Amino acid sequence: MPAKKVCIVGSGNWGMAIAKVIGENVVANGKFQHSVPMYVYEELIDGKKLTEIINTDHENVKYLPGHRIPDNIVADPDLLHVVENADVIVFVTPHQFVYSICKTLKGKVKKSAICVSLIKGLDMHEGNLDLISNIVRRDLEIPCAVLMGANIAGEVASGLFCEATIGCDDAVLGNLLKDLFHRPYFRVAVVQDEDTVELCGALKNIVGVGAGIVDGLGCGGNTKAAVIRLGLLEIVQFCNTFFKKARTETFLESCGFADLVTTCYCGRNRKVAEAFVLSAGQKTIEELEEELLNGQKLQGPPTAAEVYKFLKGKNMLHDFPLFTCIHEICIGKMKPGDFIECLKNHS
Amino acid sequence: MPAKKVCIVGSGNWGMAIAKVIGENVVANGKFQHSVPMYVYEELIDGKKLTEIINTDHENVKYLPGHRIPDNIVADPDLLHVVENADVIVFVTPHQFVYSICKTLKGKVKKSAICVSLIKGLDMHEGNLDLISNIVRRDLEIPCAVLMGANIAGEVASGLFCEATIGCDDAVLGNLLKDLFHRPYFRVAVVQDEDTVELCGALKNIVGVGAGIVDGLGCGGNTKAAVIRLGLLEIVQFCNTFFKKARTETFLESCGFADLVTTCYCGRNRKVAEAFVLSAGQKTIEELEEELLNGQKLQGPPTAAEVYKFLKGKNMLHDFPLFTCIHEICIGKMKPGDFIECLKNHS
């Protein structure tokens, strides 16, 4: 079999970290071409193009400073050039950009290509809530697997051990993707339950906001454990109510409760939500996102908003009280302190 | 029905916190006598008896300083006097003292009494590993339920919201115990799976040591998530292999993964294990327990030792690599840094 061409679309914090994993793996494994083009949205950093900085210094000084990525990762601002003839397309952009990227790529990708999405989010499509991977499947007409897990980018880039989960309903493709991602320090399991894996990755960010709220309220580890637990129960219920029935074991994979825990203790949604509560109404979530995240995007509040809109349309807000309260706190409709009442009364 | 007499055996950190919950509940709920005797192992604190301090100042200045407990909790150094005519006996001592306490109480408790154990640990009995509650059942010949959960004592005493799980196979007794423990800030669920609830409470402390080891190694949130996840999988496997089959839902209760998370982020086993790794062989676990815990006992290392001995006897150490490595690190047979290899190779 000829070596497969891999490309990466996206170059943020997580994109750069996974580029390190992929860059090492394509060299270690005979199945892939060694050169991996990466689509980088061009920005000027101190007057210099980000693509040039990455290709010269092998570091993304804006989104993952301090980490060298392999030389075979080649930054390119031309999206169509990046995906040209690619056999495996790795999507790792903020979910806000997926529509425009897919529009650009429509009809331009190899018919036999496969996609793997590392994007955490959900999409409102024709009044219904949909998976990001379904945008890719619809627009590009190719299969789309997902990779999720307890994977804080900086730690992955530092080579600290972690686990991840590939959701891929096609076992053969799943194994190919495992070869692309699995490293000794990045342990990958493949499960044939791709919808659930993706939903876990999206919905955990809502719970991460909840964890930040109780941290901002000064509640301690017991209360946070309750938020994490009730959050997981709502994630399970959401998957089983609105998508094809989840395999219970999937929630025990890294993409499930493990990622949820890390998100609730170490994630950016937690951090901004805590600051939001501590600001006591002086700052909005958006202002704090701008202030604290250095251009990174927050996925929890927009995902909470989409889930809220979707549940409201179905008259089912009361079935997901945690998700509901978290959104209402984010938009200022409910006071952060009332979150504890929500926990106390959770059914 | 005449009001039931409740007593508490134990007055450490957790004993004092739960005494606050119980002391409030017996007054709020008509089913119980208001006065609750509490067995306190007598110690002199600055020349004054601990029982006298508790009964005068309503504070255990040694084990839960800064928290006032209700006046209806009456400290008493006479164990037999405390349990005399008691209908509900709450056991909340370190597990090292259960044998001698049960020996003293044998034949002295009311035949219709019930016990509820809050003790986290396991017992080696006639070459087999057994539950602490079974010592109580055997010696006192009365039913023994358990209460476990994500319940750091100081936070419970501060009235910060948390959840807990009662394991009680008899639904009627379970409901009575729920009345005794459930408060607006201490939300109790009852499950008829008492063995699993108790095993979760014991085994999570081994995993808490593992979390401390990776913290000591400076590994970050991703690696810790892997420890927590693999630890939960070994807990589930242990329950199902050696005890009656667990209900999967029990692991989703507070006693299950929620308590595990709190233990791995906020618990004393984590703290001492982290210090042990950072001491780089200069101090033993026992020395650090003495140094850091102000008289509190550590349950993780002894539980790991008992589980290890038990598994070794069955030639099954390799089926529980995480539990095995954690014990071997505790006793200095394995280097802390090798723990990462254990995670990487976990089946």
C-alpha cells in the first residue's frame, strides 16, 4: 500500500499539540507519508507571519509557546493546498469555523479520504442539534471519526502520559487512525460508538463551566464531585435520549468521565467560569474569555446555549436542570449562588 | 413508635463532621431521641480531657478544630455506656480499632439494633479479604449498612453541599438511615448494594495514593485522569471478581466515581503519597503520615497492602497492575517513576 498522506486543519493550542504526536508517528510508522501539511490561519505576530515562524522555529509562539513541534509538520495558509490529495484529514479548529472550512473544501477532497474530528462542540442545524462530524460527513461526503479524551494540550506536548479515545464505527479505519495517533505517552483506545465519543467531548465543557461556578463560590471538592457526577448523568441521559443509544462502557473510556474530571479541575471553561463568579457581575463571560485565554476560544458557554435552545424547543429544560442552570448563569438570567439550589433539588 | 436512640462510635475528623449532621437531623426529625451519645477515645489536650472539651465547648479541638457541633452530641469515654439500649449504632473509627471495639461490644448491644459503618478499609480474616461490616455482623449479630461518598469532613462540617450513598440491602432500614443522615446540604441516596458501596469506599484510597504519586512526579491532569480511570476499572473488576456482582449504577453514585475523584484531588492519601515521592526516599509513608496528618490515620497504604497480600495468595497480582504497583511503591520495592510504565502497559 502506498504511504498515506495526512494533513491537519487547525493550529491552535490543541492542534499544535496533536501535530507533535502525529509528526512523530508518521515517521515511526511506515503507513504514512512523512511530510504533514498543517493549515494555519495566517496572523501577524510582531510583524512576522505565523506560518513562517512555525516553519522556521517549529514553534507556535502564540498558541503553544515553549513547545517544539517536529520539522515534518509544515504550516501552510492555503487550505485547499493542504488537503490536496490527503488520505487522512485531521480537523482541529474551534467549532465556529467548521462551516466555512467545509464550504471551501466541498468537492475538493479525495473521494477515498477519511476525516477525524478533534473538535469539541455541537451544531444547530435546521432547528435540530447535530454533531460537528455530521457537517463534515454531509459537506465532504466522506467518513468522519472523532478523537476525544483527557488531553490538556500543553501536557500532551510535554510528553506527559495520557489516554485518548477514537470513536470510529468502522473498525478498519479505526485501526488506521490508531496507528496515526497512538504513542507510548498518548495511549489510544478505539471504540465503535462515534456519536457518544463526540457528544462526551462537547457536553463535558458545559459541566466544566459548572465546576468553575462552584469553585468561584468557594465550595470545595465535595460539591464539585456532585457537579461532576450529576453532569455525567445528564451527559448519559442526553446521549441516550437524542442520539443512538450509547454503549455504557464508552463513558468509562478516557473520552467519558476521565475527560470530564480533567475539564472540571484543569480546563479553561472552569477557569473562566470561576473568574466570572468572582467578578460578581462586573464582567461578562466574553470579556473574561478575551482577557484570560489569549485568543483561545471557550466552548462551554456556546455549547450550553445551543443545548438550552434545543431543549427549550422540546419543552425539556426541566429534564436537564444542571445544563439549564449553567446556561442561565452564563447569560445572567440566574445568580451563581442559586446553582447550589439546583444541585440540592436535582432529581 | 418510640423515638429511636442513636449513638456514634468514633470522634475523629469524619466522626465529628457526621455528628454535626446527625445532631441536627435527630432534632429535625421526630423518629429519633434528641440526645446522641458519642464514644470518644479519651486523650489529654493541654492537660484537659478531650470529652470534657467537647461537652463544654462543643468542638473537637484536635480532630476538627474550628467547627461547632450541636449541643445534643454528648461525648463519653465509656463505650458500653454509649451503646447501651441504642437502636442505631454509627461506626466511624479508623478500621484498625474495629476488632477491639466489637470484642468489647459482643453480646452487649440491643438485639434489634442496626449498625451503619462509615469506616473505609478492608480486613484480612482467616486468609481471606473481608468487609469491615462483616466483622460487625459476625461479632454483634445485627445488620450493618454502610455510608460512603465524596465527603471531605471539614467541608461537610462547613455545610457545603455534598452527596453521599447509603448501601443497605434492606429497603426499610435504608429509609430509616436516610432520615438519620439526609440534610439539605448532605444529600443521601440509598442503594441496595451494600457490599459494592463499602468496597468503593475502601478501594478508592489505594487509587488516591496513585494520584499522589503522579502529582509527586509532576505529571499534570491528563495523567491523573488516567490513574483515576484505570483505578475505577480495577475497583469494578475487584468487586465483580471477589464479591457478589455489583450493580453498575452503584459506581455512578457518590460512593463510586465521585468519591474517587475527590479522593484523588483533595484527600489525605493523595497528599501523603505526593510528599512521599517528593521526599525521594528520605522519608517513609509512616513518617509522613505522622508529620502531616496530626494524628489522623491513612487508609490507602494499609488497604493496598491487604489487597496485595490477598491477590498474591490467589496468584492474581498481574490482573490488578495499578493496585499492585501502588503497594510496591509504598513499601519501596518499586520506584515511583516506574508507575508511569505501569500506566502505559495497563491492559
